Amino acid sequence: MPYEDEAVVVIMDIHPVAPGDALVIPRAHAVGLEDLDEETSTRMWRIGHRLARALRLSRLRCEGVNVFLAGGEAACQQVFHVHLHVFPRHCGDGFRLQ
């Protein structure tokens, strides 16, 4: 596991958009962001920010970073435990939300 603390864990996505694609996941179950307490939510976003910064400073091809949260089925949420995607991007990488 790349990171863990009492509130969140970071795992690498098993279907990555690009090398370095990671998920920041709260330990406490919450279906959506609205179900998560503010302290844990703040921790999740803080770790996402640190991860995004690390990607930009890494040796991975990373011209930009997406930080993405799908909240609800209409927003393309597929796993109903809130989580934050953080992944590197580069021009022409082909990733698009469909």
C-alpha cells in the first residue's frame, strides 16, 4: 500500500488510466461524499493533494493531474464507497469521460 493512516488508505487502481493512477479511500464506509464526516473528507482531499504533487514531481509522464470524485450513479460512480481518483495526464493520452 503506498500510504495509510487511521482515516484513509491509498491503493493503486487495478484498471489504471495511466501508470501512477491511485485511489484515496476512507476507512469508514460512506457511499457518497455527503455521507462522509467533514474531518475524514478533509483528510481524503489532503492526501489526494499530496499524491497529485508527488505525481507532478515523479519520473512518470505527467504533464497534468486529474483529481476526480464520482458522486452518485448519474456522475458515473461505479463503486459505492466514496473514493478519490488521482492520476497523471499527458497531452494525447486518450482519456475522456464518456
